Amino acid sequence: MSAKPATGSVWRQPAQVWAVAFACVVAFMGIGLVDPILPAIAESLKADAVQTELLFTSYLLVTGAAMLITSWISSRIGAKATLLAGLGLIVVFALFCALSGSVDAIIGFRAGWGLGNALFISTALATIVGAASGGSEAAIILYEAALGIGIAIGPLLGGLLGEVSWRGPFFGVVVLMAVAFIAVMLLVRSGTSEKRAPMPLSAPFRALRTPALAILAIAALFYNIGFFVLLAFSPFPLGFSAMGIGLTFFGWGVALALTSVWIAPILLDRLGRSAVMLTILPLLAADLVVAGLLVADPTALVICIIVGGLLLGIMNTVLTEAVMEATDHPRAVASSAYSAVRFIGGAIAPPIAALLWHQFNATVPYLFAAASVLIATVTIALGHKVLTGIDSHPADAQEEGAAVLIGDAG
């Protein structure tokens, strides 16, 4: 998104803001951290690709389900307690993953990790905005910087540590998240972010009754299938070492971060949200088709992954920003409902892709992903009349920040 001038320096922030920003970097590293070690886990623990891909499924299913209750929890126990609960769960379950002796155990522990991730990411942005000096614009810019660094560095760190052992990236998360936990505990003051009235547990479910939000959530479910086939399945046909996979997805992460922060706002200045989505989704489907047809050529596949990152960055921001305009419900409620549905796509995509690979060949998973993205396109197109409200006015700084937060979290 476009960087708007703040009234104060972005970099002159209280210590508690830097503590949460550091935790954000580490949390978003987790998106691509496991990618480089998927083949190594499969080989070391005598697991097939379908079993290994369930590492994403358990993580995303629990993250999505937990999103439905995070607003209810944080509105009762406060932002700091929610942050610490999330960070603490990630430390514990990442350690269990590192010490595991079977892929089934890691799958289970990744579910606990997903719960911690949901608690943390649902609270981090509000905490930074509430504590930052220089206004919300400065807070959003700082948050975006942390997010972009985390998404880009995650696969690279995973590749570096994965060259030593598949357990290395998990131990790395334990150490970094433990530091983040201590920093938040010592530096973040209770009541930092704006206090909200207690949310009813049923709020996200009621929000999904809104036709525009329901259409966007369904489109996001199918779009996320494309996202996670590209992210979670591609390490297998690439055939690279952990470092090679890490470098590939480092490029993917940089591309995603750049377009989500800078290119998406430029497009939105010229086109409405609906028009951007109806342009980018077919391009993403075409990229996935090309990836499937050229899957035997590692160089071509790397290029398709990087191009996919560019397109995914735009879609993540625009689609989630649209959610903010689709309903009159509080943003935290709308985003929780949307994320819960969206993560279903991310959860089912990796094991289905691996199964299609074994049943047919490495091309079919990408064609499946492309078809899913086209279904998302048709959903947006058919629901266009209901979605007129999402193009009515530009997002403010905090809305744009929330869009990047929720979009890139999943």
C-alpha cells in the first residue's frame, strides 16, 4: 500500500512497539519457514508427500477455526495477554515439533502452533497502532515493514537451518519466539491498544450472513487453494536442496511483499477493487497453468513461483481490503469470519495436490489450482451486483494495514 506521511518519525517509536514489531517479523517468517524442509521431513521420517503436506492442513485449519473466537478472547483478557498467549503457544508447539520422531506428531503439534498464531496475528496490528507515536499511518508503515521482512526471510532462514537438519527451522522459531515473548512481556504495557466491548461468540457467524461478505469468503476459499498449491506443493517437483528451495521462496516472499505494499495501491488508484480482482485472478490461473505445463523444468517453475508471488501480493491486499467494505460489522468480526472460511482452502489444498501428483503427475496439481482460481474469478463476477459497495470509497490507513495483515497471514 502507499506510504502516507506520518506526523512523526516512523522509526522513533516506544520500546513496546519495537517488541511487537519484532514478534511480527518472526510470526510471519512462519509462513514459509517449513517450505524448504518438506522433502527432508518426508525422507527422514519415512512419510509420503500427502502426510507431509498435512503439516499445512492442521496448522491452517486450527488457525482458521481459532479466528472465530480470537475477538471474543482478546476483548475479554486484553491485547497483551492475548499476544503472550499466542507467542507462548508457538514456542511450546514449535519445540514439540523440533523434538518429534514422527510426521503424525508434527502434524498434531502444528495444530497447536496454528492456535498460537491466530491469537497473535489477530492482536498485533491493533497493539502497534495503539502504542505507536506519529499516528496510525506511522504504525501501519512500521507494521508493513515487519511483515515484508518476515515473509521474505522465513524461507531463507528455513533453507539455511534446514541444510543442517530438518529440525533446525523449528528450533530457530523456538529461540526467536522466546525472545519475542520476553520482549512483549517486559515492554508492552497492559491496555496499550484500544479497548473493545466484549464481542459475542456468535458475531463472526452472523457476519457471514451478509451476502457480499459470503461471496468474498467463498472466492477467497478457492483463491487460497491456488495460493497454497504454489507455496506448499512446489518444493516437491522443484527437487532442490533445502537451501535451493529457501532461495526460491525468498524470491517469492520478496515479490509478494513488494506488490502487496506498493503495487496494489497503484492499481487501486486507477481501478476499483472488483476490477483489480477480475484482472489479477485470471492472470494467476494462467501462471499456474504454465507452471503445470513446465513443471519438469526447474528454471521455468522458479520463474512461475516468483510471478505467482507478484500476483498473490496484489490479490491478498485487494481481496482482504474488499472484506473491510463488505459489511457494517466491526472489522475484527468481518476479518475473523472471512479468514475462517478462507483458511479452509489453504488447509485442503496441499494434501489434495500431493494426492493428485501420486495419482497422475506433477502437472495435474497446478491445473487443479488454476481451476480453483477460475472458480474464484467466476464467484466475484457473478456476485458483482452485490459487491458494488466494495468500490465505493478508498481505504484509510488502518484499513489498508488490516488488509495486508489478514491477507498475508493466510
